[in-house]
Amino acid sequence: MIVVKVGGSEGVDTGSVCADLAEWVSDGGQAVLVHGGSHEANLVSEKLGHPPRFVTSATGHSSRYTDRQTAEILAMVMAGKISTLLVERLQKLGVDALGLSGVDGRLLEAKRKPTLRAVENGKTLLLRGEYSGRVERVNVSLLQSLLGGGYLPVVAPLAISREHEVVNVDGDRAAAAIGASLRADTVVLLTNVPGVLADLDDEASLIDHISLDEAEKALECYARGRMKRKLLGAIESLEAGVGRVIVADGRSDRPLQRALAGEGTVIQ
């Protein structure tokens, strides 16, 4: 059992990822695919006159400010266009894929954060009307039912709140939560860099292996921006029983096969 997160950044080769997944399934493997959609969502937001706003927390984490209109745009783009086209591609490859968001069947339940604390120009701001959250529960029986029926779930990282509202959740940490709930052998996070880098400006500075004990240090010393959330998700899933997490390059040929062979940063 593997859980694969394919990022929504420009340059990630989703076609090659789907081809690798099709081969994995044809060999008898089970998988869940979690996808992003940040690049496409940014483009659509601009066209709709509601450009994206990204903020940085006091701890250095970068995130999208998600008001209600942004949440609806994300639902349209991720649970609509991106999920449907990924399912279409997988179906063409002979995989019986099924698209759903974390809202469907309460697959992902999250606690909504109604406010977001951000730092801009040295000042701390409290942004209200926030529709984001962190996954607290995975409907694992739903996933097991789909997997047992021969489906490959394709999951858009939206969740349902305790108040029954759509909330935006981080895709990497959603994949980690799904991996933990299924006790997956491997969670693969495919992105637009080779893995965790010691020097952000040098792709040759790849750190090829990080133990769980070293992950917190790596989080503080090397992770910037989106990589912080990938490492946080890795730590959470490993502590919950996942065998290993691999952060790998989604731009390469056969990216999933390469990652499963150990290319990228292996955290275990």
C-alpha cells in the first residue's frame, strides 16, 4: 500500500506519475493518489478577479489565505477540473480511478481555523474569515471499501469542518494523515525539487536520507516554505506507523518508480 501526493506546482509531470501508478496497480499494488492544484488555482483566481494571497506565520510557514470565495475557487479547480482530468488519464491507462474530495463521505474531517495570524512587514496581523484547517480524522473505512472494491481513490485536499463547512487543508499533510490511517508502507511526496536540499539554490545539495530523530533538526535547518509542511507531514505519518516517507522530484521521467527505488530524500 502506497499513498502518493503529486504537487500542483508548475513542472510536475502528472502524466508520468499516472503511468507509474498504472504499472503499480497492474502488478497488484494498492494506492491512493492525493493531488494539489496551487498553480492552476492561482491562474483561475487571477482570471476571476480574486487573486491569491499568501501569508507567512510567525513560525515561518507560508500558506494561502482562504476566505470563503477562495475556498469555492479551490473546490471548483481541485475537486472539479484537476481531479476529473486525473481520473480520466488513469482510466485511459486501465486504472479504475475514482475522484473525491475530503468533503465526500466526510473522508477528511478538519478543525476550521476562523482566524489566521500572519506577519507582514514586521507586523502581526489577525486575518478573519479564514476557511482552512488541519485534518483531525480520516474516514478510513470509506477508503478501505473503495480499495477493496478495486478502485484507486484520487483525493482533492479539501475537508469538512465540525460545523459542516468546506475548508482548505494542506495536501502534503492530508496525504500523511491518509497514509497513517491506512498504515501505508510508503508515502511519496512528489514535488518540483529533487527532495530536501541543504542549500535551496543548489539542487546538487540533496539530503538523501533523514532519520525520524533527525527530522526535527532538518525542519529547522533546511526546510523553507512548502518544504516545512512536507517534513511536518512526514514526521506525523512516521510517528503514526507509516514505514517511510520519500520526498522526490516529480519532474523526472518515471518519478514514482524512481522515488520508490530510493531517489530523493528518504525519511524513516
